[in-house]
Amino acid sequence: NSHKAELSKPMLVMTTQCFPPRRGGIEHLMHALAESLAESGLLVQVLADASRDAQSVAFDRRQPFFTRRFGGPKPWRRWRKAYTLARLLADPQCRGVIADSWKSLECLRLNKMAGQPPIICLAHGTEVPSSPVQNAKTQRITAAYAKATFVVANSHATAQRLTPWLADPAQLRVIHPGLVAPAAVSPARRQEVELALANRTPRLISVGRLEARKGVDTVLRILPRLIAQFPTLMYSIIGDGSQRAALAASVAANALTHHVQLISDASDATRNAYLAASDLFVLPGRSLGDDVEGFGIAFIEAAWFGLPAVAGIAGGAAEAVIDNKTGLTCRGDDDEAVYTAIVRLLNDAAWRQRLGVAAQARAQEFLWSHVLARYLPLFAPPR
């Protein structure tokens, strides 16, 4: 009976190339959204890429939604997933679809009919070139977006970038990513981190994928100047990515090993403990061609722990960090601007604390319980 009751719920389908247990920003977003929708009372079905292995099977069993995974060669996988999605769209219980990007809608064949459930396509900022040049990929992108009822951008900066790709600007909506409330740091874990940072202050921290556009290399370049002013400074870098080896080499070459921690353990427990023990979050991102920060939920996660931030003005980061209110924004491609912003905050502890309090209060607005309220009306039937 409970199974029948579950199947009688309104159904929402999510189709995604990026999903846990794989780690990543989009993976985290899609999982949090699926979980929040399921907790709101919907029957959520996730169609995800990747073969079913022991880790994914164990993960799927713990979720409050159903997951179907599609493995095999890319063309075969995409066709099977699109075919399954089309069948679920025709189900009378289906209230709508959420796709993680235009790529997850590309193979979907639609026979638009009256009463068809809405299709929501998410946009993150890096999946489309900064300006459309007429070629085969342009046609693929515009055709995929044309299948969506709404295209949801993660920031106004991303929305501006998307506009030339949409036949109908009325499709566009802006909804910032949601935040899963970080777990409280255990006293034992906090003590462990405090021991690792003993007698080190001020404490800077960066968290995220170690990619060139994040600006961690900029912080390392200006670090000797910062250390000259703050001799006991410690900079903790948490994450992994394509730039990790280069960053480690820079730390060694510039004799910064006493002032820099490169932490590959990116677990929530480690991240939260270091954020709770730090003074300032720094991620002065910059644009590198078409590669740009769409929003930057890492700034909001840091804000949850009362940390103001120094952010680059490129992309949507200036929407995650409000200049002079929850931190400072600056040109991430200008070392002097980054240095000045960090020094201003480190030299004024009272102001830094006020910005941190404001950042922490604003982080509450990003909880999924609030953000979901902006998604649900998109699935309401038209009047």
C-alpha cells in the first residue's frame, strides 16, 4: 500500500549527466535539488549518466528518490536516456522535467501537445560560449534550449550570457543555487583543526576546484607581501583539480610551505571545520576565455560560518559576495587589487567581523527551503 501511495504522487523527472557519488558543483546542486523536491512531497525520478557500480548502488539506496543510471557508449547512453525521458513525460503523473544543462535535452524528441509538462533547463555559465558564432554547435545549443519551457540561470551574469542563445527571452529565469545547511562542526574535529592552526593568525582559506580561473595562484603570488605584514599568517587551500600540481610547485619554489596548507581531503567535515576556524575566505576569480564563475556557492558556504570574502568581479561571483556588505569584490586579474582588498580586511578586525555577520545572515536566504519556493511555481499548470 505504501508503494502504491508513493506511485500515486505527482512525479518530477530530473535528467543529468552529473550526479553523485561523483563529486562536483553540478553534482552537488542536482542532488540537493532532487532531495529538496522529494522532501516537498513529489515523487522524483532521476535519470543519471554512469554505470551502476557498488558505490552508486549503495548511494542510490539511501536517497528519498528513485535513480536510474545509464552506462555504455555515449551515443547509446544518450539515446536510451532520452527515450526513457520521453516516455516519462507522457505519464499522466508527470508534472515536469529538470535538465542539468542543454546537453541533457539535446537527444530528446518532443511532440509538443496541449498540456505537456514544463521542461526546465538549468544554466551554469560555462556550458555556452560567451558569444554565439554560427556553426554546428551553435545550432545544437539553440535547438536544445528551444525544447525548454524555462531556462533557469544561476545568476544575472549567466542570464546575460544566455540571452543570445534563446529564441524567446521570456524563457529565462534567474534562481541562485540553494544551500544545504552545513553540519555543525564536532568539538573533536574543531580541536584537531585548531591544533593544526595553533598560533597562526590571520587565517585565510580557499575552497573549491583548483582551476586557473579560481584565482588561488593570484593569492600565492601576493602571499610573500602579506606575510611581510602578517608574519604568522596561514593560508589553507582545500580542493583538487587541474592546477593542484602547479600550485604545490609554486608553494615549494617560493618557500611558502610554512604558511600554506594544501588539503586534498575535500570532505564536508574537513571543509566545515576549516571554515569555522578561519578569518577570511579568498577566491579572487577571473575570466579565462569562456571559462568564468557562474555564481560561486562556495562563498555562501563560507558565509554560513560567518566568513566575509574577497571575490573577483568576473561572472556571477559579484552576486554571491555583495561588495562592502558581505565582503569585497575586485578585479581578480589584478594582483594589486586583490592584495589591497585582502589587506583592508585583515587590518580592520571590527569591520571584517561586521561583514561576516552580514554574510552569515544572508546565507540563510540561500537554504533550499527558500530557494525551492522559486522553482515550484514553474511547474504550476497555466491558468
